[in-house]
Amino acid sequence: MLFGVGSSPKVIPTGGNRLPEPGGLFLRWLDVSALMILIGALAVSGRVFASMGPGGSVPRRRAYRLAFAAAGTAALTGPVIAFLRVPHDGRSFRDWFDATWATMGGTPWGRLWTAREVTLIVLVVVLGANVRRHTDLEGPPRMTALTALAAAVGFEALAGHAFTLPRQSGLAAAASGAHLVAAGVWAGGLVVLVLCLGPRMRRDPDARGPILATAWRSFSPMAAVAAVVLVATGLYESGRHLPDLRSLGSTIYGNAVVVKVVVVVVALGLAGFNTMLVNPGLAERLGSLRRRAPGWSPVSLRRFTTVVTIEAGFLIVAVVAAALLTSVPTARDIEAAATETAPVSANVDGLFITFEAVPAGTQQSRLIVRTRSTVKPEPGPIAGTIVALTDPDRVESLVALDEIEPGRYEAEIPSMSPGGWVASVVVRRAGAADAVEQFEWVVPESTPADAQPLEVVLTTVAVLMVAALAVAIRSIRRTAHQDIEVIHHVHERIGRPQ
């Protein structure tokens, strides 16, 4: 997001520029899809189904059931996703679980992800109670559900790729959250409408016209606004996470962006056809420009459901691309890691020690020490690991590392300044001498933090799109207000005694 949503935690290795495991990718797709359907169901259950009058009560209850199922699915997939993202090669299930527990409670990403899960559980409780009562979600329950949903989206965005940006990460997180909401309103709302209204439209041809004139026409402007916001925020996020155009073809992240752009463009074209069908006035004006006969429409009423289903299918494919985007490092992350990390290793007293210093967000760095015995039997079990750091100003500090898993120790420190650094790694062993090794490396000046030309161009286009949308909405509201005033004036003249 990024032209997608979310991100893998920065503190957990993501494997660089490689495809994620199919199981993890499927779970992330299921998680994102559930969030979007949850947003879409709550969006269309209000004004859209209310436009159908009494006939909207049944599809509204179906939408609430879909929202309940989606919230439950997202709440269940979240912990599994976190569990699978923790490295697990060569360790027991207990060690794997302990490492996951330490990640969720001891890292910024883990705490944000846990908060997301808590808000989703609140949604499950509120929506479950509503489904059992078979009533509309109104008053305090609806406000509670919307507040919990907004919090879940916020935590999802804060835990995403925006978390790793060196500047304006808050703005990027806000754009990421807006992108998720827009995708949920358009794609999620469309899927909910297809599931709730599609079967009736196929069974009862006479019901197609009234449903199009009410529900679909009410959804059309909502989807149009969401589509513009989706594209604008996607462009902005792409500019923040793609250093240049070359990264579109050289990274998995860039490839996923290309696929998502193509799929969304096709879906926008299909949405345009459907919009003209549910808005005959717009279709007639376009038809007159193309010298078509009165009543022209780009697609027949009979095939409307099929075209809408195809549009929903393309959006589902776009969610697959979004799941991939949020499961791999961004192109900018890969570029930054190539210049800022310093993995070095050495054999010391029967231990193979690897030391690494990596960025961990905008204000912190992370020290990682890995150890493995090279002799049998081992001289003694490891009792702890300490790193004595010397910064470019020759200021020394001691950092005690926590054991994340057997043989892996980590700690967070303030962000490292550019210049030469020295780290003396001390591995303490019970019943044996400490293993000590010194590592030196240079932290270069951070150039990726500066705005690149691609970011400037895409951000400008995104701002212009949002501004044009705001002007269009204001113009439409002003025209509608003037029409209402004219109608009231006519009614007053009709009712005035002659």
C-alpha cells in the first residue's frame, strides 16, 4: 500500500527480494480480503440499503452477517500471520512460540499488531450480538463498531511499511489507512452487493430495474469517490516506497505494483460501464457525444450482474497483489538495507559469531548477534551477550542483548549517526571463558530519506487528484442545493392562492 496495505515487521527478517512462502501469502490475502469486506459491509449497510426502503432489510442483515464473518476471519488470521513471520528454521515449536511471544510484546510492530487484534475482537463481539438479535446496527453499537474499525485500520496502517520510512511516516500511515478504507468501500462494498443482491437479480429479472435504480445508484457515487482516493493514495505511497522507475522491474515489490496498477485500471474501466448503466442520464449524454440513439447504454441490463461480477473478480486479483506488497520489503527498504546494514562475522573460541546493525524505524536501530558452536562438545552454554559500542564521536556505551531465540540476540538503540562505529561483542559462557570479538563498520550518510524525483511527481499527481475530487464534490453539492431551492420555490408558487 505502498499501493497496498500493511507490512511485515521491520524487526523480523523478510528474506530480502524474494517471494514469500505460499502459505503466508494466502493468509495475508485472506486477512486483507476480510478487512475490505468488513469495511464494505458496514459502508453499504447504511445509505445504500436504506435507499431500497423495506426491501433493503433482508440484504442489510446479510451484510451484517458478512461483516461478522469477516471480522472473525481477520481476528483469527492476524495471530497466525505474526506467528509465521517469525523465523522458525531449525527450532522446536516451543522456541518458535517463545520467539513470537517476545516479538509481539517486545517490539513496536508487535504491540501495534496486538492492538489491531484487540480492536478486531471488539468488532466480533459487537457484530455477533447484532447478528443474534437480527436487528439493525444503530445507535451506540454502530458507533462502537465504527470506532473499533477505525482503530483497527489505524493500527494496521501504523504497523505497515510507513513505520520504516525515515521522514513523514505519520502522513504515509494516514495515506495507507485511507487507501485501505477506499479499497474496502469500493472492492469490499462491491463484493457485498454482489453477494447480497446478485442472486435476487438473477432469479427475478423484474427486480433488476428497481435494484439498479436504488442500491446500485446509491453505491455508484460512493464507489467513484473511493476509486479516486484509492488511486491517489496508491500513487503517493508508491512514490514513497519506490526510489525510481528501475525498481518496478528489479524488485518483487515493484513487480507487484505494476500488476496491481494494470488490474485496477481494468477494474476502473468496468466500473465506468456499470456506472453509466445505473445512471441513464450520464449514459445518454455520453451516447449523444458518440452519436448513439436515445437510451444507449454500454452494457445491457441483462448482463449487468455478469459485468459487475467480473469487476469484482479483477478487484480480488488486485487484493492478491496487495497481499504480496504487504508481505515483502519495499524497494526503498531493500536499497536502504544494502547501504546501512553491516553484517560481519568471525570465528572466536569455538563460536561462529555474526554481528549486524540494521535500521528499525525512524528513530531506532537494532543490533543483532547470532552465535553457533563450531566444536563438539560445546565449551559451555551461553549465559548472555553484551555489546560495547563506540560511536563516531568516540563515546562508549554498553548494550545488553535479549535472547529472541536460541543463538539469536537483539536490542534496540537510538538511530545510528553517520560515521565509523566499533562494536566489541562479548558472549558470556557458563563454565568457560567469554568469547570476545571486535567489529568495525561505517554508517554512510542517509540519502534515501530525501525526496526523489519519482516521489515528487507521484505526490503532485496525487494531490491534484484529491483537489479535483474536492472541487467536484463541492460543485455537485452546490448544484443539488440549488435544485432543491428551485423545487421549494416552485412548490411555494403552486401552493400560493391566485
